[in-house]
Amino acid sequence: MSGVLSMLDFAGYVALLLWGVHMVQTGVQRAFGSALNAFLGRTLGTRARAFMAGLGITAALQSSTATGLMITGFAAAGAVALVPALAAMLGANVGTTLIVQLLSFDLTSLAPILILAGVWMFRRYPPGRARDLGRVFIGLGLLLLSLHSLVALFEPIEQDPLLSTILQSLSSQPVLAVLISAAITWAAHSSVAVVVLVMSLVSHGVVDMELAFALVLGANLGTAVNPMLEGVSGDDPASRRLPMGNLLTRVAGVLAGLVLLPWVTPFLSGMASDPGHAVANFHTIFNIAVAAVFLPLLTPYGALLTRWLPKRVDPNDPARPQYLDESAHDVPAVALGNARREALRMTDMLQTLLLYSRAGFKRDNRHRLIQARQLDQAIDKLETAITTYVATLDQENMTQADRQQLDAVLAYVSNIGHAADVAYHGLLGHVARLRKLSLQLAPEQRTHVDETLGELIANQRQAAALFVNDDLRQARALAGEKTRFRMLESEAAESHLQKIKSGEVDAAEAGALYLDILRDMKGINTYLVEASAYPLLARHGELLPSRLRDATSV
């Protein structure tokens, strides 16, 4: 019975250790997550910078798993090349060793101070960075306390027969030890916690040094599994290149480590002052060695992964770019022309969404909602692809006209993307809400919606034409549509208010929904004007800085 209770105590302290690591990770992510994400995205350019970025961000997050998921997301979206992403993953694996080296020292005396400071900050400050840092301090304190409790627990359970039997069987089966440790690391989402736990076990003689090193190898293998399972969505094999490449480097390193384990164990044991530091040193040396071997080979390794996992191309996929030719990057004018052609495809998809919306207000077209969702997702992907394509052009080879075109393309695709979101989530959402609530717009309202949507589709076509031909007269006409749509909304709101005042309460709910429809149409029209009319008018000095009257003239 005492052995079972000891194992329950052991499991509870391990859970406290994992919770402390989780609090530190989530606290850092909440306080600096967006900044770290943006920094990582900017630095994934060259192999060396990507390696150092992965190392530094992992040291801050205390989790190579979290960094790996971020990098996998960038690679899946096409925002980073495969070779720098693989270098960043190698850096992330080295970054975890810095945390383990720090925790190899006895810092238990800091735990109460960290928890006290963390609780004070968490309760004193409103939600924000200071409160998130308080969460980090609480997590660090809990982590240190759990390690201290594990140390105290190991002393009486060293002679526990159940634990001794399990560990003795693992000592003679290093491969099984690697697999068990990998499974625990995958479940815990933290190689740091598992390696620190192994350090505590070996420091009190619960496991021998060779078994401890095998468990560390398993922790390094397990941390590469999570990006493979959780960082990839969809069925495109190309999205698995990065997590698969990272996993294979781990597998190769672990196999080599298992072969060298009988020679490495006595060497590192003699170098360290205590067994815990020996485990930390092995963890560091392993990851540095894997990085040193694979960094020079990443270019051919990336090419092998690309051939092994080719990108799946669906000719009928609307999200697949058709004109973004990578070979045109050396000639910015040609590349920008390609981006413009791709942006016009986004406009055609937006027009289809508007047509679906117009048909939905007339009749039941629920069968079109699946196509509408696919179009909305395709527009989002095309926006990302076009933005990435033009953002990676060589700025030094651009003329002033090229830079103006680049800004115009970015403004256009951004506004068209926003307009598509409003068309799908707004207009088509209102169509579904009318049907769900069994509401009916008044005949004059239905007629007005249909006519306004027709005008909106015409403005969408005019915005696409302006994006190509730079006609100032058309730009002024399109910009004037903002005033007309604003007046339509104002008149409808006044009419709705008058109906409520006159006692037509039954029409209040449908009238409110009608106003929401008009507001969304006005919003789409605003995005169309800002997509092509305003940039053209601004370039020719046709826009006033503000619609407000000058205070000095009042």
C-alpha cells in the first residue's frame, strides 16, 4: 500500500512540475506572444539568423514544442522557406538546453519569493503584460517547489520494490526506455519537464547514468512529435515537410546516441561534478551535435524532403495561385503585373459571393453555402500568397513607380479580402438568419436590398477596372458612391425609427436586420472605394486630408 501511495505522490509532484512549466509558457506567450511571433517571422530569412531566432525564442518560451508549432505554421502558410525553417527548428532544440542547464542548479530558495511576487502582480494588476509576468513567476516558483518535493520524495522510495523492478527492467532495455520517455514527452508537451525529472531521478540514485541518458534521448524524440501531429492541417504532403524533416533529424540523432551510449556514458560522467549536471550536459551536447551535423546539409536535405513530399496541386482549387511566377522575382515590374492579375481573380471571387448573397435574399440557395465558404477561404489564402509574393521582391531594384504599384497591390488585396469577409460572414450570414428565424423583409425592403446589391456589384466591377486603367474620372465617381451609400443607410434608419414610433413593433426585428444588411453593404462599398479609388486619387493629390471643416474658418 505504501508503494502505491508513494507512486501517487510521485505522480502528483510530476503533475505540479508540468503545471509550473505550463504556467511559464502561457505567461510568456500572453505577455510577448505576438511580439515573439512577429520577430520570428522577420528573422526566418537566412539559415544562421533562423537558427539563432529559434534558439532565443525557445529560451524565452521554455518550450521547443511551442516554437516548433509557430515555425510549422509559418511554413504551412508558405511564409518561410523550408531550409531556414529547418534551421530554426534546430535552434529551438538547442534553446531548450539553456533552460535545463539553468535548472540543473539548486534554486529552491527562490521559489517562495517568486510565488509571492507572482501572486502580488497577478492580483494587483489588471489583465495585461504585468499580470502575465506574474503568472510566469508563479509558474517558476511552482516548478522549483515541485523539484524540491521530488527530491524529498526520492529518498524514501529509492528502495521501493515496484519502482526498482520497473527501472531495472528499463536499464537493460534502452530502446524501450527511449520510447517510453518519448511518449511521456509527447503527452506532456515539454521536453524540459521530462529532462529535469530525469536529472532529479539520477541525482538520487533512482536510475543509473546510462538509463538517464536513454531517457533524455527519448525526451528529444518526443518533442518532435507534437509539431508533426498538431502543427499540420489539410492533406497536402508539402505541409508535412518541416515537421517530418525535424522528426527525422531527431530520429537520426537518437539512433546515433543509442549506438554511442556505452562510450559516452563514462566520459560525461567523469566530466561533471554531479549526476544531474551530467544529464544536463548530455542533453546540451546531443542537440549541439545534431545541429552541427545537419546545418551544413540543410540545402540537399530540404531538396530531398521536397522531392519526397511534393506539393499536391489541384487544378480546380480556387485558392491555388495561377500567375505568381517565382522566376519573375528578378524583374519587379513583371512580378507586380503577375500580382495584379492574381488580385483580379480575388475580385471575381468577391463578385461571386455578392451574386450568391443577392440570390439568397430572393430564394433558398442553401446549397451554395459550401461553395461560398470555399470561396471565402480561397480569397484569404490568395491574399496571403499575393502579400508574401510582393513583400519578398528585391526593393533595391525597384523604381519609384514600382514602389507605388507595390503599395497599390497591397492596399487592393487587403481591402478586397476584408470585403469578401463581410460578404460571407455578414450578408450570407443575414440570409441564413432570416431563414432560421422565419423572418420576412417587407416587399419594399426586399426590392431595395436587391437594387442596392446590384449597384454594389457594379461598383465592384468599376473598382476592378480602376485597378487596371487608373481613370481619374471613374475614381471620383466611385469615391462619390460612399456618400450615396451613407445616405441610403441614414434614410433607412430614420424610416425604421418612424415605424417603431408609429406602433409597428412586429416589424422591429426584421427592420433591425434590414439595417444590418444595409450597413454591411455600405462597409463592402467602403472597402471597394479604398481598394482602388482612394489610392489613385491620393497619388494625384485629389484627396483632402480630412472631411472636417477647418476650425479657423468656422
